[in-house]
Amino acid sequence: MKKGYETMNSVNLQDEFLNEIKDQDLEVTVILQNGFQMKGKIKDFDKYVIKVESGGKSHMIYKHAISTFVK
């Protein structure tokens, strides 16, 4: 029975979404908890951070600081 949360043998929804954006090389708007918005491309991510390329620079953003992604 498949559940609505991560199991040992499945990719979680968050990773699935981030992989889709990364693999398609899409530009997204990242909205942070403080309201700051950054447009860029997801280059990599792990359990705690996301690496975003914006304006020719790389930015490491902690996931807990992110409110929303807009494709």
C-alpha cells in the first residue's frame, strides 16, 4: 500500500519536484520566508540546502528558509 509520505523505497514528493525542475533546467522563482524573491535555476540540492544559480552567481539556500517555488 502506497502512503502519502516518504517510505524507504520511494522518492519523496519534495525530491521529485526539485529533480524535475533541475533536470528540465527550468527557471523558477524562490520565495523565502522573509518575502525575498530570487529567480534562478536549481543546480543541486540535498537534505538541508538548495543550490540556486541566479545572475551568474551561485547561492546556497537553506530549505527551512524557503516558503514557495513558482515555476
